Amino acid sequence: MHGTNLSRWTMSYFVVALGALLLGEILMAAGYGFPSAPIRAPETLVLVHVVAIGWLSLLLCGALFQFVPVLIARPLYSDSLPLPTLLFIVAGLAGLVLGFLQRAGTIDSGVPLLPYAAASLTIGFALALWNLGRTLCTVRPLALPARFVAVALVCLAATVALGVVFSLVLGLNIRHGALLKVAGQGLPLHVVAGIGGWLTFAAIGVSYRLLAMFMLSPERDGRRTQAVLWLGTAALAIAILGGLAALLFDKGLHLALLAGGVLGLAALGLYGMDVLHLYRARKRRVIELNSRMAALALISLAAAAIMAVVLIGLGQLSERIGAVVFLLVFGWLSGLGLSQLYKIVAFLTWLECYGPVLGKTATPRVQDLVDEARARKWFVLYYLSVWAATAFLLAPHLLGFRLAVAAMMAATLGLAVHFARSRLLSQVSAQSGLPEGARRPHLLVSIPRPS
């Protein structure tokens, strides 16, 4: 890893994100939102945005502030912007939740809250885009994983822009023709830009580097990986830009989404081949828990793609789209996020605590900060629960789904305890204590140390 510079607020992002994930799981287990309510119901929108913004977007932003500099071997443009970025995004998410509750009639306020929430979220994500974009602009040409991140940032801008349109139309009753068309029929584009572009494309780019780094595999930068980038970018451009054009000219979205979907499936297939090569070409023969659990996330991604194709063939995709999205969000994105978070928290804590004394005294390994045998059961419970919940969505069986999500919540809580123990050095302290010159890290903030 290039240098030992640590993003000061990355751990804060991770803590807030995990809290949002647990909140989302609590809501689903309690029967709030989908599938107990329709997909477009305000209650479902509360649930969706808590997970998509509070959990996945904050997790990814925190990770990118730390790892974009690693991808390009350059420092982050600004170490001071991540804190206001976090505050604006959290404030905007809170306002968004209140705005949806206002539309559901749960709260009564004479002031429309959605436009204010959209403004706060726009500022927060604009700060993230500026910080990460200026960092990436310092290098030409960009390394291949960084190009995936660059495309993902463009998709984040598109996601936010579409969200602003929805908020203006819903919150201020704007009746401009083009805005009404986008707000009325543009939800699939918002989902594609957010889940497909921002979250998945960034996750793919970062996974290329992290899986290679943690498994000691040769990094992928050949024609197949280039094809993943270009096919995926073309798929997103056709689906989002083609879809917008279709809406504005009163055409259906189906052709643009179908063409983008075909290219996207081709890109995912090649990505799967690349990842399989990383596992086979690794120098670390016995791979660590985070890499083994990442494989289950990739299996979930493949299963979601196959499920979508089968449902299209059966003519039932629109009826069962919730199950596909659920498996993508919780099996693929959340599973990958939790698996890598398990290693990242320990790795960054090790750098912060022991980096300044490396070579001066004996230090533990990164693996000494974790307890894989105990953490493994929580990962297994998490994935089994996600797959069970997906099956109950397909059935459909509401009670079974809620019970499966409750098990997901228990697994997430168990993993969060392991993350906290790694951060607080509980495993190391119980065995050997801290060497002279090392300092116990703070749970929420990484404090720079002189090397």
C-alpha cells in the first residue's frame, strides 16, 4: 500500500454506514416498507434510501477516500473535506426520510422537506465528487481500477441529478413538461445509475485492486479487463442517456434498458472470469476469510444476473424485480462490503497503530487483530439469510422473509462487534498487549502519526 497516509474520517463513515444497515434491516424485519408495502410507497422509499445512501454510499465514500490514493499512488486532494461531506449527506438523508414520512402522512409539516433534503445531499455528494475527482485528475493515464471509479463518479452525479428532479417535482409540485416526464417514468434510470453505475462499477474497480492485494495475485489490466470497462461503460451510457432521450421524445424505456442490460451482462460475465483468474493465480495458497466471503458475494451477483434472465424469459421480471434488487443490494454489494470491511478495518488499524514502530520493535500481524474462526459463522449466517430472504420474496412468503431478515440483522450485529474488536485491538491486547511506541486507535477517527 502506497505510504501510510490514512483518511482521518474513514472510520466514521464506516460506523455511520453500519448503523444505517442495521436500521434498514430492523425496518424490514418489522414489516416496514417493501415487501409489506408497494415498491413506490413512501415507506419503501424510506427503507431504500436508508440502505442505498446511509449504508452503501457512505461505505463506498469512506472506502474511496482511503483507497483512491492507493489506486493512483497520489495523496487525497483534501483531508478536510470528508467531514463536511459526511455531515451534509447524513443531514440530507435525515431530511429525505422526514420528507417521505411527510408524504406518507406520518408527520405533518407545512414546509415541504424533500427540496431541502435534496439540496443537502447535492452539496454532500458534490463535495465528494470534487475531492475524489480532483484526486484522480492528478494522474494521466489512470490505472484501470481507477477508471472504473471515474465512471462510477459520473454515474453518482447522474443519480443525484435524477434524485433532485424527483424531489423538486414531488416537493414543490413543479409541472414543467420534461421534469414531469423524468419524474413520472425515470425511476428505472435512477436505479440503474445508482446501483449499476455508482455502487457496482466502483465496487468492481476497487475489488480488482483489493482482491489482488489481499490474495497476492497479479493485477488484471489485459484485454478482458479493458472489455469489462468499455462494455460496462457502454451499457450504462445506453441505459441512462438513451433512456433519458427516450423519455424526452415520448418513447418507451424498454429498448434502451434491454440494450444496456445485454451489454451489462456481457461485462459481468467477463468480470467473473477475471475474478476467477485472480483466485486461481494467487500466491497466497490459503486465502483469508475476507477473500473467501467475497467469493459468496460474487456468487450472489451471478445468481442475480441469472435470475433476471430467467424472469425475463418467463415474463415475470416486473412482478419479481424486488427479489433481484434485494439479492444485488444485500447479497452482492452488502456482502462484498462486509467481507472487505472485515479486512480493511483490521488493516487500517494495524497501519495506524503499528506503522510508526515497524522495524523498531516486534509487532503483530494484521491477522492477529481478527478472529476468523468466530467471525466465519456470522458471515455464513448472513449469506444464508440473504439467500433465504430472496427465496421468500420469490415465493412470496412475507413472514419467512421477515424472519430471514431478522437473522441477517443478527449476523450484521455479530460482524459489527468483530469490526469494533479489531479497531479496539481487543484480540491483540488479550494476548500480548501493545508494544512500546504504539497507541490504541480511536474508534471513530484515524489520528495521523509521524513516521
